[in-house]
Amino acid sequence: MSEDESVTAVDYINSQLELERQARELMPYSSDECTYEKGELRQPVFACLDCSKASNQPVGVCYSCSIQCHLTHEIVELFTKRNFVCDCGTTRMEGVRNGSCKLRLRPKTSENEPTTFKPRSGSVSSLSSRPRLGSSLSLSGIELPPEDIPSLSNNYNQNFKGVFCNCHKPYNPLDGNMIQCYFGFVCGEDWYHEECILGYKQGRFNTSSGKNLIEDLPHPEDDAETEQKTKIENKANENDDFDETQSKVPHFPNLDSFDSFICWKCVEKFPHIFKQLDIPDIVLTKLPFIEGVKSVEEWKSAFETFANNSSPKTDIDLATVDEKSHKRKLQEQESSNKRLNHEIPYSVFLKPGFRDHLAQLSSTTLDSKLSQFLKHNEYLYKDDPVYEPPEDDDDENSSSTGSLLELGADALLSLPPEQAIEGLHAYNKIREKLKDFFKPFAEQGELVTEEKVREFFDQVKNDKS
């Protein structure tokens, strides 16, 4: 091994401490309590692909269970889902060996009882599919099957198989921005790429950076695309601080210009409702989904057709809205749209502050379908907080150099006295040997190579045998 590939002992320890610091930043919450008993929550949800495969049905678990109960399983982070109850330990995990929830089986400890081992995650990985590390408690080796009743409120979509968007692909941060459908009635709060929302093939526009934003365009003769590409690349080259809120997909709104997005699938389920909600105080813009569109010019042409045949926006005083008059205008517009062979599906982008106007509409459009819709979906305009587990006080109060030692001490406390004493003796022996091993390197300022480390541990094994 060359010197470039070698590290000093201090460098290695510092790198491990930096990984632990990153782990605490990514996962700052305590993982000691399953949310099952808290009922329906809007909370971070993690799909367990291994348990889903074993039980032949989707399985979603809470933050704590993803760390404590699904240790070496393949986990996909889905971010937040509404009205979700943790599936860990429920009969949805039938077929999973020892599938009971370890956290709910753990006995409650009082303040006067001795501290017990509380496992914590020490892994740092991407926000997509990855195995998770940690520890779990066992009840004297007894295996218990999952027997708790699953919730009927859970809505399972393709995300629980590890894929997202209309392109049905796994999450990849290099694919650019993804936006979650705020309504989620049909799509299950799925996440969508900007290109896919307009109907382009995913990856048509390289959105991972400010440069080289359009690649492999199949229509180089398309002047509009060439002009758009040149414009974006020039701006990126002139300004290193390229505006990350500006979408790299032509005709897509800037990310900071709208509050929330509702996908075309959910809009199509309630077409008359969303036509009534097409009010300037609520809707920023409506963008058609032109499936399989091949060029910017083609999409723009379809958008112009869509805009000409969409309901015109009118200024409406929400405090004195005339429901009958508004319905009559909508009916007249729908009659004029009958000349079209079909209506183009579209997504809705909601303005900042839209919730206040929806709340006002819910109280002024009494005894109407719109009012009923809003009352059945109050989360669209009322507070809809995301549950967060309590912060991990152990991580917060621990020193930056003591976390590994604390984990070892906690693990020893969880062992029977005889095994704990044996573990301490073994630890002291290996500590003295490591001290003697590193001492000459430290005194002479030499690098510790991987080969030397392997030789050391081979020697330890030989001495033990």
C-alpha cells in the first residue's frame, strides 16, 4: 500500500468521529419508542423491503422501528405520510420470523430502576434504499410472531416497493428535484420529478447542477430548445451561485414561487372541484401533463391548446362569492370544451397563503359539493403537523470524543455480570496490545498501513489460539 493510501491512527479516529457527527445530524432523534400506540399520525415512514417480501404485502414502519427492529433489512425512506400507523409487529408482517416489535415488548423502566441498554444507530447512508445498522433486545432468546392489529387508515402505494414518480424509478438524488403531491388522494402522496410532471421522459433534462442542463436532445434542430439550453448554460457560467430555486426544466415554475403541488392523477379524480378552486388567490398555475412529449416546442404548443380551452380565471371576492353564478360560468365553459376529443390532464400549483383562502371558501360555500369536499379533507387548509420523535438527549449531551466509549459501556451494562467482567478483561488486554502497537508509529511519526494493522490482528488471533 502506498503512503497516499495510508492513514495515521489519529486520522482514522478523527474520520470515525466525523462519521458519528454526521450520523447525529441525519438522525438526531431518540429511537426508543414505537409510534404504534399513538395512532394515526402524519409521520416519517420507512418501507421495509425485506419484510414486505417475506409477508407478500407492503410494510411501513416508524423512525424508531426502522433503526431498532429492522436492523439489517433493506429500508427505503418515504419521508412523511398522513394518517399512518406503524406496521412493525402487526399481522401485516406475517411470514417474518420473530416479527414482533422489540420496542413495544421492552418493559417500561422507572426513574429509580438502573439504566438499561438503549441501542442507537451509527450508520450514515443515503436517503434512498439502504441497510440500517443498530441493535435490538431479545427476550431470553424467545421468538415471538407479529400479532398486533394493523391500521385500516394506512395508504400503500408504489413507494412501499421502493419506486417513485410516474416513471416508477428508485429515488436517486442525482436525478434532480422531486416534489411530493400535497393532496395524495389517488397517488398516495407520491413524489414526482419535474420533467415527469410535464410529461417528459425522466432524465431528459439533467437537473443535478447548474451546468449542462439539457443532454442528448433528440431534436437538435429545435430552435426553442437550443435557445433555452444556451440561455441556462450562459447564466450558470456567468454566476457560480446559480439560483437553486430556478427550475432547470423549461416552463416549470421556480421552486420558491409555489407553496404546494397537486398531481394530475388527484386532480382528475375531482375535476369539478378543482375547476371551482381555480381562483387567482389559490392557484398559481396549472400545467398540463402531456405524456410522451418529445420537445419543448411540442409541449408549449399543447399548453397553448390547454390554456385556450381551460376555465378562464376570474377575480372572485371570497367573502361574497356567488355560488350559483360561479357554477353557471363553469357550466358554460364546460359546454365550450365539448368540441375537444378529450380533456388534457393537468397538475395544480398552489400559491403561498392558499390555506387561508381555502378555509374561507369552506365557510362561505355552505351545502355545496365544494364545501363537502373541503370538510372531508380539512388537512388541505388546517394545521397538519408532522410528528417528530423526541430528540436524542444521549447524543446531544455526549462529548464528541466519547460516543464510541459510551456505546461500549452501555453494551456492557446490558450483559450479565460474569460476561461483563470477561468483556472488561478482554477489552483491557486488547487496549494494552493496541497501545504497544501504535507507540512506535507515534514516536517515529510513521504511517500506519493496512498491511501492518492486518498483521497485528493476525498475531492477536494466533496468540489466542
